[in-house]
Amino acid sequence: MKEIIGYLGPKGTFTKIAVDSMFNGEEKQGFSSIPACMDAVMNGEITYAVLPLENTIEGTVNVTLDYLIQAKELNIISEVIVPIRQHLMVHPDNVESWSEVEGVYSHSHAIAQCHSFLRNELVNVPTHSMTSTGAAAEFVSGNPDQHIAAIANHLAAKEYGLSIVKKDIHDFQNNHTRFVVLHKDNVKLASNKLEEKGYKTSVTISLPSDRPGSLHQVLSAFAWRDLNLSKIESRPRKTGLGNYYFMIDIEQKMDDVLIPNAIKELESLGCTVRVLGSYPYYLHSGNGVTLAV
Ligand SMILES: O=C(O)C(=O)C[C@]1(C(=O)O)C=C[C@@H](O)C=C1
């Protein structure tokens, strides 16, 4: 069967940069929402989904994590970390008057990454949330008569014929996003283009009931086995206030002893544990052709 890679589209998104860094000539299909892309993998319409999971400045992409927790058939099989450079861009007809734009369009995460710039340079200009930075660039390109700008990457500017009027407007220079590759089966996906940086195992844990010290017990199961954790995040279980899942990233490949035994210990405490995946992670260098402006 032909392999199709789904991603948060349209062309020109950061997710597309992640896709191009991991895959070669396979067919790629952009989706207008993260759940739609995950559904397409579960229905067998596409083979892989590449989606943003976490950003340095804005934190977790909640819709990805929440849907991944609900979509029990999906596994994380790989991860690529991409440097994020946000630029302000307008239609070429509006370059001279860019500082007088009446609206800024982008993905909510991209807008949040540029708060200081917007507060200082485009005072009181309304921001509008779009399904992705690429969708925002496409919208600005299709509406030259409107005095508006998009926040997006340089590939979006090229793709939609926009002019970059302010480069690197993100508030913190160390801006990276983790993109995960999802598949129905626990297949291996190694990149032959990027250098492997390490391995992670991601698990979700729900605690049995609200009792003192249960999170402490969970963390101890990892701590005394010397398992290093690189992320812990709580998300609501949506069953009532105070009910949470924890997502934990263990900085290690699934083994035969340590991680399985930690899971057994947690289960004996009454926790429900699900392994989301054990996968290699890669760093996109960002200084090659793809990210230079
Ligand atoms: O809109 C895009 O370009 C995306 O790929 C989405 C997304 C996100 O969801 O955080 C990805 C990376 C950036 O942090 C900003 C937006």
C-alpha cells in the first residue's frame, strides 16, 4: 500500500518543515485540524501523522496531547525538534505601510510566541487565530485589499508570495517545537537524514484516587530506578474537577527490566498506565537551506 504522510497543513506550516526533514518523496497530505489528521490515520486513509506536541515558549499543544490520550490506537514512533523562527509578513502591495496593519493572523501558539513584539510594535492591533501559520499566510495572500499581516515562517512567505517585513519576532530566541510522528502500529521509524539525539518513552498515568502522596509514589517508582524524566505534565481527564492524567517522558528506550517493572509497581498501586511510544528523537539543525531566511 502507498504510504501517505498527513500533517497540519496547508503547505508552509512548521509541521510541513518537520515532515520534510523526516520523510523523502512519499505523498504528503495537509489537514486543516490536528484531530482530523489523527482520525485519518485511525481510519487507514493515511499511514503517518506528523503533529506539534510541545513548544519551548508556549508549552504543550493541548489538542494534540488530549486527542492522543483519547485515540487509544495511535503510537508515537518518532520525534523531530524543529527551531521556530516567526516572521511578520504582508502582501507585497502593503509593504510600505506594514506598521499600520489593522489585523494580525496566525496560529494561536505563534501569536503567543510573539506577545512582546505585538504589544510593543503593533499596539492594540487585533490578532486573529487561524488553524495554522500556513493558513494565515494563505489568507493574507488571498486578501490583498485588506490591510493585514500574518505571522508565519519564511517558507510560507515564499509559498504564498508574501513579503517579510520583520524577521525573528518571537520573544525568546531559544524557540523550538517538538513534532511527533504517529502510526497505528508500533513500527520503527528511523531518519536517515537527521542525527539521532536519544530515545524517549512516553507514558500516561492516571492515579487511582485523590489521596495524599500518590504523585510522590509515582515519581519514586522512576526515581529509585534512576530513570530520568524529561517532562511531566498534568491534563484534565474531563470527568470532573481535580481528575487528571499525567504524561511523563522517560529519557530512555523501553527495556526488559527497568521501565516494565516501574509500570508494574505503578499498577500495583492502582494506577492505570499506557505506553504512548518508545521512540528516537532527532534535532533539525535549522541552519541549512530549509530554515535560512
Ligand atoms: O501553524 C503551524 O505552522 C504549525 O505547524 C502549528 C504550530 C503549533 O501548533 O504550535 C507549530 C509550531 C509553532 O510553534 C507554531 C504553530
